[in-house]
Amino acid sequence: MPNFKCADIGMKCGFAINNALSQEEVLQEAQVHARLAHGMSTIPPDVAAKVSAAIH
């Protein structure tokens, strides 16, 4: 089950996605979180790459 935490990419944020069904689900949830909590209307490619690399 894929997991991700904002802290994994150096963000001072307690957000975590635990036990997602797929990497795609993690990316979708992270995108919604980034928009709502961090004010990111789009995810820059470098941040998306960091998120993808940090999924474990």
C-alpha cells in the first residue's frame, strides 16, 4: 500500500496519505491537498517528481 507525507519532501506539514490503493491515488490526493492546503493551483514538475520519488 503506497504512502506519502509532505514531510518526506521537506514540507513543514503534517499531511499524510496512508494505505492508498495505488500510486495514482496518492498523486491525486496529494494534488488536492497541495491546492487546498498549500495554495498550489498547479503542481510544478519538480515538485511532482519529488512526490513520486517519495511514495513508499
